[in-house]
Amino acid sequence: MEEKIEKLILERIANPGWVTTRGILLDPQGQSAPEEHLEVEKVMVQLAQRGLVSLWRLILQDGEETLMAAARPDLELDKDLEQRGAWAWAEPYHYQE
């Protein structure tokens, strides 16, 4: 299962450069179980530890919901979202190694 999630993450960060847990779970409304999001987050952290992605906390416009996002290591997601006038903003996510 982890290999499948890892492959999806790496494919999705190719274009547009980043993906959230919802994007991996094909869950735009946030209906998936919290355990499913945790499994995707775990794989995202493993990829970050290997230097394959950078991690971000995506904060939705209302500020009440956050999602983990994985991005290409060279993508500054916070600046990218700001330049596009996106519905969310991003902050770097720091994890324990």
C-alpha cells in the first residue's frame, strides 16, 4: 500500500508541483477517514526524509482547516500560492526525524 501511495505522490508533484493528502485520496470534500489521511501523511514524511519532497501545511482560506502537502523540493509553495491568488496559503511543515 505504501508503495502505491509513494508512486502517486511522486507522479502528482510532477505537475503542478504539489499535492495534498486529499489529492492522493481523491477526496476533495474531506470525507475520508482520518486514518487514511494519516497513512498518506506518513508516506509524505518518509519521502521528505529521503529528500524527494518538501512538506507544507496548506491552510484553507477560512483558516479553520489544514492539510499536509508534499511538493517538489525546489517549489516554494507559499510563494506560488500567493502569486496565483490561491484560496489557501502554505507554511513549511517541520517534522521530527
